[in-house]
Amino acid sequence: MKHPKNKKESTKDRIIDAAKMLFADQGYLKTTIADISKQAELSEAALYEYFQGKEDLLLAIPDMWVSELIEDLERQLFGIKGAVNKLRKYLWWYFRRVEESPLDAKIVYFFLKTNANFMQTEVYSNVKVLYAYLLEIFEEGKRTGEMRSHINPSIARNIFIGTMEHIITLWLLRDRKYSLFENLEETFDLLVSAFTTRENDPALPVRTLLAEATQTPSGIKHGNEA
Amino acid sequence: MKHPKNKKESTKDRIIDAAKMLFADQGYLKTTIADISKQAELSEAALYEYFQGKEDLLLAIPDMWVSELIEDLERQLFGIKGAVNKLRKYLWWYFRRVEESPLDAKIVYFFLKTNANFMQTEVYSNVKVLYAYLLEIFEEGKRTGEMRSHINPSIARNIFIGTMEHIITLWLLRDRKYSLFENLEETFDLLVSAFTTRENDPALPVRTLLAEATQTPSGIKHGNEA
DNA sequence: TTAATTTCCGAATAACATTAGGTCTTTTTA
DNA sequence: TAAAAAGACCTAATGTTATTCGGAAATTAA
């Protein structure tokens, strides 16, 4: 059915690109079908051959992006050992994808949830897949002892996702004037220190502290713990 | 100017209440001025005596709510000693306010950021005030030694706010079928364990071991407010 | 080459937000 | 108190936008 004329971008893609740019730039409301079709060099009526309407067009954008993400994620995590390492990879991977596709990200974070029936959409179930990976990671960490045994995976996931989303939202609101990766290392360490057992906490290695403490001149009382 | 006929709700309030309900229920887009004015028992034209337009009306809602929050927050935190206690109060207070005014919260979290010029609005600067309190709390915690000395307050704030917002957003998306306070205790403990020095971590009292081994380092005055 | 199909467009249509212009009521003021 | 001013409200335009209609041009299939 689809015969991609490689010489030029397909019409559908042109529409999507135009819409993506305009939605992200001016917002969904202020962007008119006339704007989009002008940018895509097409009549307004023709646009309706490709999308059922403005809302359908909006939904199509995150739909594609999130699908790509899902496919990529599996490959990215493949072969990585350990829950903390997976968590780290997840974070760096996702931030890179967001930095590479800020328009998609903006549409996802700003215009998707407003849709009222967003919960019933294809995109939402795909987002849940992305989140489910995190749950698995926390469950693995718990199982292997890398993370605290009494941790609640879904709570940990809330904290992790919430933090990610907030950082991204701020970055988008501030017109992405800085790098998303600024302070990321520190943020990750802080998060991990909440989840992991102490031995695995790189930010505050207790073993080392203990060792230091027992060496400090004033501190030696009774080193009854080891 | 204002002569509040106490016998009935003022017209302006009626409009705001109608808009709040309809926006939160159907979304900003699907709600028409006709809907709102019908609900408020008013002609469409009359509505424009009170608000410049649909967008102005939308903005008015969080504007009022956030102003109230700011005024309340100061009183709520007044007299509470210790950064962790303040943090806890902040969280419980805010969640209660959200649970009491879910429609306002929904408008804030779902329809405000989409506004493109949201950054220039009155509401945004007020939201920043709310967030600034958190920064102060983390700085205080750092200063008093209640929290880790190497913590970055703005990173801690990101984690805290991100987590809050994510929990609230989920709750709203799921039609608030459960209590916002479900698992809150556990979530808070997990967060605090990332921020605090070990002695204040009730979940995993590793530091008590250390404290036994050494004396409290550098004369930390831990307010024993737990 | 002809029929079918796809791609596209100009011109309606319809749903809205917003304005204009006016009536009726309440408040002010002289 | 009576006239004037201000306020609250309305019906009926007006203008903007999304969406649909009916058909033309271009492409593909036979």
C-alpha cells in the first residue's frame, strides 16, 4: 500500500512534522489547521485525507514516538547486569531520547494529559509499558538484594518517574536552554541512595565511613560493629 | 464596589464554579462558553462582563487557588522545628489541600502548562513561591546537619516535587478512586532516607551503629523531634 | 487506452468565541 | 426625590476555525 517516494518526504510525514513543530511552539489551541496545512504545503481539506481531525493528528505524534521508544528500550537494556546499572541506563537513555526529540517530548508532557480520554488511548498503554520496565527493575533489585528488601517497587517507581518527569518538564518550560544532563549524576546518586542497601551506595559508602571513623583520633570509642 | 449579596452566590463565583467543574470534567477544549454560561444561569454575553475571555477565565481559577495556598502555607509551617518535620508537614498539608480541591488541582496540573505563556503569568510566579519554601527547608536541613552536607537543595527539591506531582497526577488520572494518602508514609520515609544523614533515617538505622562507634561528628545538634 | 484509485482543492457548512447595541435595574447625587 | 450614572443582563450580529462536500487533476492498474 505504502510506496514511499524517496525523492521527497511523504505527505503524511510532512503534515506530522509541521504539526509537531507548531504544536510544540504555539500550543495545541493556538495552532490552526490552516497553519499546519500551509506549513505542509497542502490544502486544509487534503489534510483530512490523512487524519480524522486535529485531535487525531495530535495523538498520532506521541503515538509514533512512544512506539519507537518501546522498541528501543528493550535493546538498550539487553545484557546489562544489575538493577542499579539498568536503572542508570534507563535514565541516561531516556534523557538522551528526550534531548533528541524535544518536540515529541513537549507534546507528550504538555498536551497529552489534557485530552480527558487519554487513558483510553493507545499511547497510554504504551507509556505503561515503558513504566513497567522500571517496576521490573526494582523488583529485580529487591530480589537480588541489591536494593532494600522492604522497598515497595511501585513507590520507588513513582519517585523515579516523578523526578524524571519533573526535570524534563522544567527543562522544556525553560526552552531547554541548558543540558538535560546537568546534575544528572548527582540526582541519580541521591535517588539510588534511597533505594539501595548501604553497601551498594556509592554516594556514602558506610564501610569506608566506618573505617574512617575508627581511625579518627577523637572517634575511637568502641568499634563493636563491622 | 463589591456588594456581596449574601443571600446567593455572586455571579462571578457562579461562573468560576461552573467553569471549574466543566473544565475539570470535560477538559478546556470541549467545554464551551455556552456550557459554562448555561451552568451558571447566565447569557454568554454576560459572562464577558466578568472575564475577558475563555482563557482569562481558565487562568483565574488556579490564580485564586494558588494565592490561597501561599497564604496558608506560611501559617502551616509556622512554629514547626526541624527540616524533616517541615518537609513532612509540607507534604501532608499539600496533599490535603489537593484532596479538598481536586478540581483546582486538575486544572493546575493538566491545563495550565499547556498555555505556552504560562511562564509569564501571575500563577507561575506564585507556584515558584510555593517551591521556594522547599528550597529553604532543604537549605535549613543542610545547615543544621539534619540532612546530608553534600546535598544539593535544588536537586532535592526536584525529587521531592517531582514525586509529589507524579503521585497527584496519577491520582487525578485515575479519577481519585483511592486516597491520596495511601502509601504516603512509606513514600516519605524513602525520600527522607535519601536526604537525611543516617541518624535520622528510621528505615535503616545504620548510622546508629556508627554513632555508637564514634561520637557525633562535628557537633551536630539533632533536634530530637521525631 | 480506459477504468479505477489516489491525491488534492475551492467552496460550503457548522460550531464556537467574541462584540455590538440595547433594555432593565440599581445606585449615586444634587 | 428625581434625574443621572453605573451595573447587570440580554438578543442578535460578527468573525474565526474545524470539518465536510463535490468534484478535478494526477497516478496507477487493466
